[in-house]
Amino acid sequence: MWMILLAALVPGAAMADALPAAPHLVVHGHAERQVRPDLFEVDIEISRLGTSVPEITRTVETQAGEIVAQLRVAGLKDTEITATNLRIQAQFEYDEEARRRVFTGNEASRQISARFGTLAGLHAFLAKVPAGETVQVGGVRTGLASEAAIKEQLLDEAVADSKRAAASLASRYGQTIIGVYSISDRPPAVPAYGLDRVAVTGARIQQALSEGVVDVSRDVYVVFLIGKE
């Protein structure tokens, strides 16, 4: 899968400064892979509204401690659990008749993020989370523990893809690749004329509680110098 952005067999005055004056090809190499996620991160917010700061603080801290304990029982390490500091903020409502804000109490809150290695483990934990106004479970984000390694592999494939594309197109015009002028992960700022154009998507977030797949891709834009065979 590849896309040719520009094929210049003769120098042109309209070319951008980023491109050479010599005959060249600008080639887009692309590689992508769909991988099943192995990271599942969930956000949990614990909050309580009331007039007694000590009471709402005690409620939130107790509930947060219980949830962290459940996460550890589920096998999560401390590095897989993130908890924010306790936050206390005054809450107000607007009184239409009085035309002013009215104090309704203080809200104490903490946020906990937990990262699971399996969807089954996440499901088992969520089944034990107490339901109610105090505890709110947010959406689930998916990811890859090996994303960096996969991207390196895809970069190699994208480079190989660009080389195949350049050699194939150059030979059709009686040209050969004689060198590389530049390499980038962004396209040159010039008009693009596509051959075999493809649409690339890279959604990283799946719907909550659905394992799905993670789309990982790498792109490389190479300016190849060409000459007569």
C-alpha cells in the first residue's frame, strides 16, 4: 500500500524550496497493523456533597481506600494505580428569584485511574465496585504495552514500502533511483497528485468494555533523486 505524492522528471520553477531542483520523486511509504489491546485503563471518581467538611472528607477517603484495596486484591501494582489528592470545593446554585448564587455545600472528591492487563480482570473489578452517587465509573481506554516496539517494526515496513513504490514508478518512466534527498514523517508542502491513494485512520480509543482492536500505523515521506537508466 503506497501513495505517490509527486513525480518530477524535470526540474520545475514552481517547486517548493524544500524539494531539489534535480529530477526527483516524492513517495509516501505506509504500514499499518491492527493489534488486540493489552492495556485497559478506567477512571473512577469519588465525590460527596455536604455541609460538613470533616464528614464528606471522611466518606471520600474511606471509599477511595476501599477501592484501592480492591485494585490491589485484583493484582494491580502501585505503578498501575494513580490517585489524585483530595479536593474540596464550594458549590453554588443560581437563585432566579434572588438573582444571586446560593451556597449549597462543599464537595470533596478524588479521582483514581487503574490500568488492567486484561479485559476480564477489569470486568471482575467493576462487578465489585459499589454503585451509587458517591462512586462514578468513567469510560475505558485501551492501549498497547508493546506500542513502541510495534511502531519500530512498522517504520521498517513503511521504509521498505517507500523503496518499492519509488523503484516501481521510476522504472515505468525509464528512470532509476540514484539517491535520497530527504526523509520525513510529514509530507512536503506541495500539491499532491495521488496514484493508488489510500485513506488512513488511526483511532486509538475503543468503546467501553469492548476489547476491539487498536490501529497502529507509521508513515514516511521520502524524496528520491532519479536519473536515466
